[in-house]
Amino acid sequence: MSLKDVNDQNRICDSSWDFRGEDTKSSNHGFHTYPAMMIPQIAQRLIKDWGSKTAVVLDPFMGSGTSLLEAKRHNNFSIAYGVDINPLARLITKVKTTPINDTNLQREANKLLDEIRSEKTEIEFRQKSINKPNYYNIDFWFKSRVIQDLSIIKENIEKIDDDDIQDFFKVVFSETVRNVSNTRNSEFKLYRMSKETLEKYNPNTILFFKKKVQQNIDSMKHFNKERTNTKIKILNEDSRNKTSIPSNSVDLILTSPPYGDSRTTVAYGQFSRLALQWLDFDYETVKQIDNVSLGGKPTKDLKNRLGSETLKTIINLIEAKDQKRARDVLSFYNDFFQCIKEFDRVIRKGGTLCFVVGNRTVKSINIPTDIIISELFQSLGNYEHLKTIVRNIPSKRMPKKNSPTNVKGELVTTMNHEYIVILKKK
């Protein structure tokens, strides 16, 4: 399916949704990088068009909390639920959406930075030693001086009594870990810098942390002036299963779901791994994030019982080229349909669902995820597809090219457009 078919399937090209040149890091949105983040302008506009006062909103693939932060900033929703299996996503979202008194936060920051500087001086003059973590491959991903400085920062953050303030600094610390590691930061998967680059690489860990602290404090001050009374509820649950959200209670589902399995698309687990290890999350849990994400466990057969004729056609085309890749794709949509059944349980009659998706390419075959989602919902019999808005992607933290055939050197453009699928429960 190409853009020449935009008039089909209620697709509408609308450049006003591109938001080219607009600030996507306003308020607390710039607290922490995250793969494939939905830009806040899309969430804000969808909330304005389809949300209502006192409504209940849900983002079942919360990520770094763009939808929830916009719900907190721009609408007095009754409740905004967010669901995610990734502990880093939950931490970032909690901090982004939790107001903290400006004066208290600045005072704690000044105290923390003073203690870090003092302890670093003592260690460098051998007046004190620091306990360094010993997790697997730490010396591969970090230089020894970086490990020392991160250890100093972490130790002092953990001395803070107030949980909300401590979590605020943990998010800054997490962003610091990513930026001073030996990874190629232009990518979200874990790739080490080349030997030549590493030889010249000498990050100033404490300086980066200090600048990021002040940047996030300034953002928090702005957020404190604009926040509403929306109650945020962040759930450590799996949208494939029955969640703790009451049935028929949600008015608006607003989300940007994964575009495919983590192994071959956006590796959220790999992106989060180093920070989560430094934050003392269980290594086995951290290691399994991508495996337990949608499509993480490939199906053993290619029997497609899902109610999308488009998906059946796509699976047959991919299977003719590569059965394993066809199973990967089908596994993702099998899992996604389990989510759809949960969405159907929680969304009330008359409720609206907005999905911001990209259409990926597998074995040089374009997968029209927007159409597949619409067909899967309509197969339940009580959903109306209102429209699909097609927007250009000026920039997004995700791969612009990949190898659809797994042949070295063969690259295709993966996604230049996003599709905003809008459905209503009848």
C-alpha cells in the first residue's frame, strides 16, 4: 500500500499534522530520550479533538509518557491511565507527570551537586573509596573514570529521603548513563563505538549530569504552572492480559503502539538495559524486556485466524519469501489482537480510540498496519473506522533505513509517514 492509495480506507493526507519545526521537547517532554516517541503536538491535538472534561483516558503502550503528560498539561481528565512492562518507561513517566515544589527541588539539587563534587575530590586524593557496581560487561560499556563518576552520583542520589525527588534525579542519572556510555548514541540498540572513536572519547560525566539536572528543573518549573488536576495512574501490567482498569470505564484510548516485534524493529529493552542495570533492577528481568514484548515469542505455525484480510494477504506474500519472518510478523499481530480484546473490555460504548502507527517493511513488502488495525477492530462487529490521518515524519528517534532482506548492504527507507487511525466503539 503506497501513498497513492491515501483516498482508500478513509485515509486523509493532512500536512497540518506534520508539526514541522515545532518544539517537541517543551515542558517535561525533554526529560529523557526514548525510542520512537510520539511527539506531544499529536497527543495534544487528539486530546483537544476527541477528549472531554472529566473523561478517563488510557495509553496502553505508555512508553515515556507523552500522552499522560499532555493529559496532565491540557485537560482536566478524571483519570489518565498508562500501562507499560518496561520499568524505565514507568519511572520516566512517573517523574514527568509528578509536580515537585520548585524551591525544594532546587535546594536538593544544590546539596546533591555539592556532595558529588566533594566526594569526587576525596576519591581523587585517595581520601575515600567508592563502591562500584559489578554487573556483566560493565567495563565493555563504560570507561573506568566514567564508572567511578556514575558510582559517586548514584550513591548520593540514594541518600535523598523524598521518593519523588530521588526519582527525579534517577531519571537525570539514567539519561546520563546513556550519554556517557561507550554506545553509539545515535542508535537505540546497543552498539559499541568503534575502537578509533573510543580512543578519543572522554565524556565529562558529572558536568553532563549537572547540566541535565538544571535543564530538567527549569522544565519542572514550567510544568508546575500549567498542570491540571488529572489523576495519573501508572500500571506495571501487560495490555495483552486483563488489567486492573474497570470494564467500560475508558472514554479515550490514545497511544502509539509498537510497529513490530522488538527484535527486528525498536528494541526498547536494549535501549533501557544499561540504565536499568545501574538503577539495580534485576538483570534477568531487564534482559527479558524485548522477549516479553509484543511478538517476542514467534508462533510455531502460520495459521492465521485473525479477522483481517489485508494481514492474511501480507503473511502469504512474506511466507513465499521467508517463513521465519512471516512467523515473526504473525506473532506480533496475534499478540496485538490480544491487546485489542482488552481495549474492547475497558472502552465504553461511544468511546474513541486513536492509534499513531507506522507501516514497516519486511522482505521488501510494505505492511499497512493502519489498515490491519482497523480491520481487526471491525472484525469484532461493534467498531466504526472514522478516518486515518496521514502525516509526514519530519524527525523521530527510530531507524530511517533497515535491511528488509537481511542481506548486507541492501537498505530501504523504513518509514517516512505516520498514520493516525481513529475508531469509535458503537
